[in-house]
Amino acid sequence: MTTFNETKGNDDRTNDTMEDSELEQIRANRMAQMGAQGGAGGSREDAAKAQEEQKKQIEDMKNSILSQCLTQEARARLNTIKMTKPEHAAMIENNLCMMARSGQIGGKLSDEDFKGLLARVSAGTSQQKPKSTVTFNRRRVALDSDEESD
């Protein structure tokens, strides 16, 4: 008597590879399904990594544009501004990038040209938002006069 496996012979190997490829296909479909449902738990981490990677690419692109349109002295001045007023520096960087993309900046801006640009930007922001001033009203007390210092 021969068994079923003995009669198949070489057909067994082709079935195994076909079953392996089908199994891999099923696994891939299941992993994609789990990823779409968010049940894998790693999808949040993947999204965070992708977002971080995108921020890094944007920052690299911005640095590349700034290095092309600013001299070393102007770049140092921008970094100093970034350390003291990060939101102001971000606004200036964005303006510089837009100007460079639109072709308004021909070559590299020198430190003096950058100072002029900063003055224009500062004048524009001061018109939009008035400077806040603080006034001190000191009370005058009658006992503080010099006449009674006997």
C-alpha cells in the first residue's frame, strides 16, 4: 500500500511554495489591516516618526535656503536673534525663505543689508502692534518732605 504523500512526489514541493506565498500574502494583508485599524500600537509611533522626519526636512531646507542668501555675519546675527526672540527669528526666517523663492533676493545679503531688512520688518511689526509702555505713578506722602528733617 502506498500513502498519499508517496504518490505526490515532486508535487509536494510546488504546493509548499504555493502555500508559503499564499501564507505571506495573507500575513501582509493582515498586517495592513491591523495598521489601518490602529490596533498595532506602532502606528502612533510611526506617525510621530514621520512627523519628526518631515519637520527635520523642512528645517534642513530652510537652513539650506538661508545659507544661500545670507553671509556668515548676517547668519550669526540671525542666530543671535533666534536665541533672544525665537518667534521673531522664525518670522524673519520665513520671510527670507519666501523672498528667496520668489526671486526678490539676488545674491547673498550682507550684514548691513540684513540690518536694513530687520529695520523694515521691525517697522512693520511696530505699526501692527504698538509698544507697551509702563508708567509709574508715585504717591507723594506729606511726611517725606525735607522741611521736617530737624
